[in-house]
Amino acid sequence: MKKLKLLTNIEESYDELRYKTSWPTKSQVVKSAILVMIASVIIALIIFVMDQVVDALMHLVYNL
């Protein structure tokens, strides 16, 4: 009984992926990947700047 249900679920999943899912085009994937890379660099820069500010403040506090 469980095997039959499992096979039915697999078949339904395959059918949904094959016929009901809209896959992005290559240009859409490239644009999304570039956007993610740019956002990652911006977030990394923000974190780097925040880290440098906190580091400078800590050196200032501990060197008094």
C-alpha cells in the first residue's frame, strides 16, 4: 500500500514538474544570477565597513 502511494506521489511530482512548472529562460537566469552577485558584493561591503568601524571603536576604547 505504501509503495503504491509513493509511486503515485513520484508520478504526480514528475507530471507537475514536466507540464505545470514554468521554467525561466537562459537570459532570465543570467540576469537573476548577476543581480544576486551584485547584492552579495554590496552586503559584503556593508558588513566589512561595519566591522572596520567596530574595530576602530574597540581600539579607541581599549587604548585609553
